[in-house]
Amino acid sequence: MHKTVDRRRITIIRGGELTGRTVLYWMSRDQRVTDNWALLYAQDVAIKLKQPLIVMFSLAPAFLGATIRQYGFMLRGLHDVAQKLHRKNIPFILLFGQPSDEVPAFVSKHNIGLIVTDFDPLRIKLLWKEQVSRLVVTPFHEVDAHNVVPCRLASAKQEYAAYTIRPKINRLLGDLLTPFSTLKKHPYNFTERTEDVNWPELIAKVPVDRSVQEVSWIVPGENAALAALRSFIADGSDYAEKRNDPAKNGQSGLSPYLHFGQISAQRVALEVMRSKVKKASRDAFLEELIIRRELADNFCLHNSSYDSFDGFPKWAQTTLMKHLKDRREYTYSLSDFEQAKTHDDLWNAAQREMVIRGKMHGYMRMYWAKKILEWTRSAKEALEIAIMLNDRYELDGRDPNGYAGIAWSIGGVHDRAWGERPIFGKVRYMSYKGCRSKFDVPRYIKQIADLKDL
């Protein structure tokens, strides 16, 4: 049954005998047909049992502050998924409502024999799965289709930093960084009637916050994600030199696709490894793609306070509290930050880039978050503002990478204590002057000022 998928990717949420008539893949984090271990596993089981396979997505009416910018990108990608599945004789069913309500009802109505879902370390996703598992008697299996080395396998505890998780991942990488099997045209038909989705009408009418507009510079979906990967490989030979320079177009642009699971990190790794990209650039990129991304998943899985002050290491909590009453030369409100009305033209440019494009350069995200700490009354307030803005405007918001990155910037997560200074205490500091020494700040600011549209 498990020839296609390494069984170490599979977690049994609810055991039991497979007695129903149909296998269900509850798609959530990994929104793709190609290179999807969870979907491949579901098909393996369905073929062994000689049963139909269906894919279902439960569209929650609200999700952690997401707007039409994120919902639109996701729904256009899911339209692509539905079309690809149709060609494989696998129905795609879109439900509307809280998954904790919709999934159990669907399972009961359609006599599902096995629920397969993908892995996600965020609290709300873990809660949904827990609630579903309590309301069904159906076997329920989770497959980590997002990480190259499954998060639960890599480590059973919160890792201190990249240097502690790196050897654990590298020890398993050779076994797990394998080529994918191909999804077959499914040989068993699902005979029950399913409703077609009017995708343009759904995107036009889905009742979400529309004050943050969709962007047009990036095309959603699996095909576009693969094209972006190939373009990056063709141009990415000097990634190591460019990656920390916001004034140069050196990043892959893959983060929205990876966030929505429209491309597999494992596929990205395989393609980069077989490319002719320089070794230094290849190594730097794979460190971020595998080690840093999987460290973020580890943080969110093993620290339920990943988005709060309580999730910071004790040394950081202590030092930030010690400096809580330090004088701030500048303090700004949420509105000031959101409208990029600070005294710092570099910070304002980074904020405008995020608002306009839905994506901020990774180096600038660190500076951006650290300055919010410097210009607010407390680390708790800074954290709330940074997460709200990130999740509202970034295409890849509401992601373990974002929560871990903000916690690193404001609360020293995955970092060490540095020399003590006002406000920051022993949390690492970043300055405008330091940025000027690393890249062409005026050039970056001008590039953002010249952005005309979305």
C-alpha cells in the first residue's frame, strides 16, 4: 500500500479498519496535483481498495485576517487544481464553512472509508483536525507533503536554532529527497453527483475583506509556479551574492507558491540540485528552502505561543521587560505604520512594497520588524502590529516562516543574546546605517517610489 509514499511521512490521527466506499483527500495546505505526497498516498490506498478517490477543500469564511488578495490567489490556484484533477478522473469538491463542521458532515454523508489530509503546524489547523477526529469514526491519516523531511520526524521538540536542526534534517535528507511518483488517471469512478464551481463568480462574490486588492504581477497556480522556478534557475547563478540585497532582483519569488502549496519544496530542491547554478548559490538557496523553512515549521508545531510574547525564549522575555520603560525617540500607531508614515524613508519603502505588491524582500522584513519594536511601547505591541500587517498584506502571510521571522526579529527566537542596548536589550539590533553599508539604500527607495501599480 505504501510503495509510493515513505511511511515516515504518515501520521495516524485516528486508526481503524477501512470499511467505507470512497477515499477522501482533505486538501488544505498543499494545494496542488503534481508532486503531492498526500494525494499520492490517498490514491495508493484507493487503488488497493478498488475505490473512488475524491479531493475536497473546505473554504473557511475567514482565516487569520486574510483578504481578497490572499483568497483570490488561493482560489485561482484551486481552480487550476480542479481542472487537473478532472483530467485524472478525480472529482474536486469545494465546501463552504468551518472545516470542523463541514468535513465530518461530508464524511458521514458520502460513506468515506479513509480521510487523508496534509500536514500544517498552525494552531487553527491542528484544532480543525482534532475536532474532526472527535466527530468521525473514519480512519484519519495525515501525510507531510510540505516538508522534504517530515516535521514530526525531523525532531520531537522545539529546536533552539538552525544549527541544532540542521544535522537532524541532513541525516534524513538522503533517504527522503527522492523523485516523485506520477499521479495516475484514477481507475474507479465516483458515481455520486457533484456540483461544478463557478470560479469567476466565486472569486467575485466570496465574502471577505476586499479593501486590500489582488495583485497582478504574479500568476497563481502550479504551471506558473513551475515556470517561476525554471526562470529562477536560469537566472539564479549569483543568488548567493544578491539574496541579501533588496535593490537587486536576486530572490526566487517562490514564497507565495510555497505558502499555498502550489509547488512542492521537494520539487524545487530536486530541480535546483540538478541545475548548473553555482555551488555557493545552490547551497545558500537550499539552506533557506529546507533548513530554515523546516525550522519554522518545527517552531510552530512545538511552541503553541509562536505568535505571542510568551513564545519568545526566556532570555529575550527578561531583557525586553527590563527595557520596557526605556525612552523611545519615536513612537507610532498602527495607522502610522500601515500608511508608511514614519520618519524613516527606508522603512516606509519596505512597507509600501508590501502594501502594493504583497511581497517584501526577506532582508527588509527583518529590518521592518525590528524597527516596529524600536518605535512602539512594548515588544507585545510590536509583535501584534507586525503580525497584523504581515498577514493582511503579504501573499505568504499566516505562514510558519512569517511567524518565525517576526519572532526572530522582535523576540530573539532562533538567535542568541547580543550586546545590551536601550529598548532591544540583548535582542539583535539593525540600523539604517548598517543597511547603507550592505546595499544601495537610495536605489531601493527609488525602485519602490517608481512602483506604479499592483
